[in-house]
Amino acid sequence: VYTKLAGLSHIVGGKPLPIFGRVGAAGGSFHAGASFPMCKNPSGVESDLGGRPRGLNRVHVIDSSVLPNIASSTITLSVMANAHRIASDFAEQAG
């Protein structure tokens, strides 16, 4: 994955840093979140319901950063469901 991402770095404008990566078990995770909580009318560091931080119309945050709060249990399925919802809405709008 890191090799593939490195090959795309000229397109995405970034470079993967393997030192910060960790391969975990499928479905297992430990997330911090709610950095850009979703809100109908975002202000400050909130995001809209499409996961777009205020002022960044072409950026969609789809991880636990946009959840309004973090439950004490594993949130992997919630994060995946929210990412699917945002991507589906975007694909529908793009036609």
C-alpha cells in the first residue's frame, strides 16, 4: 500500500510516511475522533454533513474525525457506514 501511495504522491500532493503506519486486524481499531464534528450549519472547526471542513468544498473527511462524539466501543462499522454515506452522496451528485 505504501508503494502504491508513493507512486501516486505527485497526484495527491503528499507522501506516505510508513513510520506512522500500523497494520491491524481487520475490523479492529482504536480511533480518536470528533476533530471536525458534522453540523448542519458548521462554524469554527466543524464540518458539514458531507464531511467538508468549512471553506474546503473539494475536501471530504470520512473517518472518525467528523463524528460528533466517540462511543466507548469499537467504532469501525460506524466510520465505514458514514464514509459510505458521504461517498454515495458525492457519487450521486457527480452523476
